[in-house]
Amino acid sequence: MSISSIGVAHLQPIVSLIAGILILIMPQLLNYIVAIFLIVSGILGLGLIH
């Protein structure tokens, strides 16, 4: 799998895994990680980024 074939469907689980690990290491990051995830999910859901 090349970098160009990674889509949103492949990227979301990877980002979720990294976020989960960061939350375990530094729980105070939870608010920021959730906020960023919700903003990005909303932007992708509205189709503002292809």
C-alpha cells in the first residue's frame, strides 16, 4: 500500500489509535484530542475537505 492509496477510511483508525495511546500516556490531552477529532470529523462529514 503506497501513501497515495491511504484514504480517510484508512486514516481514521490510525488517528484513533494514536489518540488513544496519547490519552493513556497524558490524560490531560483528552479535551484537546476530542475537540480536534470532532472538528476534523465535522469538516470531513460536510465534505469541505476531499
